[in-house]
Amino acid sequence: MNDSLVLAGEYIELRPLPERDLPALLKVYQGTPLYFDGLGDRADRLTLADVRNQWVRAQQSPDRVLFGVYHQVTGLLIGAADVQIGVPQSDAAAVWILIWGGFQRQGYGQECMALIESWLIPARASTLCAIATNNEEGISFLELQGFRRTDLPADPPIGRGTAFWMCW
């Protein structure tokens, strides 16, 4: 994907995550344990090598981008969005969003999803699918965005455990 790609909203900016921000992304992940609990994993078990592996896989795929979600005013990394075009089917795009625990419920996730949606639909995909875990808050967020649970298994982009697809 294009390293100069920037999706800017009112409160956040999405841009391909640079390698130098991997330690900050590890802190974001470790500060958001509910997602990992939903996988049956633990956030405190994640290492910088795990985060680097996610980043490298995104770098190696022409149809995948790992966005950093940055706060517009402070420039702080507050989350990540892993997007794969052509997954789980050719006309779809897989979206995985994680907003740092302390920044949740403030509209950042919703703005992030809207930015990704406007970038992908209809030029790059006709269907969006999200990767979810057994985390009621995450499932509720996705349902409010129009996604419906499919119970089909999905591979999480980070962490070990069971995830599933939600599509619209």
C-alpha cells in the first residue's frame, strides 16, 4: 500500500504506521486488555516481536495496510487499524480496529471506521467485514456501525486465540 496515504478526520488521522512507532503500539495494545481477553489471550504477554511481526506482514502484502490512529491535536498514537483488501472474499475488505482503552467511547473508533469506509467503498471493496473477539463492548461497537455477527472463524492480526467475522 501507499506510504503517503493519509486519512484525515476531524479528531484523528490514519496513516501507515512507521516502524519507529512499534514500541508505542505495543503500549496501546497492552493498555487495551479487553480485546485480548476476548481472544482468550493476555495483553501483558505481547512482546515487541509480536507487534513487529504484525507490521512486517502488513509491509509484505500489497493489499494490506496497518494504519496508526493518531490524535489530531496531540499527535499521540491512540490506536491501530489493520485493513486487508480482498479478505475474506475478493469483493470485500477486512477491517480490524483497536482504540487504546483510555480513548474509547469518545467517538474515535466511529470516526476511524467512517474514514476507512469512505476510503474503501466503493472504489476498493463492496463489502466490509470486521474481525471481532468475544468482547461485548467491541461487538456492540461493531453492531452500531452496521456489522452483524457471522460466527465464521477469523484469524486475529495480533494476539493468539479465537476471533470471528462480522460483516455488513
